[in-house]
Amino acid sequence: MTRIVGTAARGAAISAHVATHLRSVSPRRLRQFVGRIGLATRCVRDVAAGQYPHIPWKTVGALTAALAYFLVPVDALPDIIPLTGFLDDAAVLGLVFGTAERDLRRYCAWRGVDPHPYFD
């Protein structure tokens, strides 16, 4: 029982730290990040439908895996832990978005979409 209480206390402390950090994130950057999730989803759908074959399979695989990790509730930090549970999801997505940015920009050009709302 002591172990459970200790784990809960650590989780609460981490959640408080995360909440403090999230308050410092600009709303524009958060909207941009959420927009990238939608952009990546549309890109993967277009690739799966055979409409957009101009992207490396490694990029499609990384985007698909990152989106799946984001959607599946069972991961390294369970999503039920307030705020903290989404940190690992955001880290994975951020890493993949960083490596896939050039391909996602090309996808925007192909789609005729302005990449500015998604990238600085």
C-alpha cells in the first residue's frame, strides 16, 4: 500500500510540473502541433488510398506508428494520468514531425495547402 501511495504522490508531482510547463506553451504552438496531427493523418490516408505515392515509405511508417501510439491508450505513460499521460505521446509525435517535416511540406505543396499554419 505504501508503494501505491508513493507512486500516486510522484504522479501528482509530475502532473503539477507538467501543468506549470503547459502554461508556458504558446497557444499558437499548441494549435500548430494539433494541426500537424491532422496534416499527418490526411497524408497517411492519401498514401493508403494510393493518391499520394511521392513520399518515402520510412516517413509513412514513422507517421503511422506515431499516430497509432498517440491514439492507443496503452503506452509508456498511461493517458489516464492527467496531463502527464500525453507527454510521451507528444514527444513521439514531435520527434517524428521533426524528421518528416520536409516530406510533409512537399505533401502540402502537392495538396495546394499553405504549410505556414503547420510549420514556422
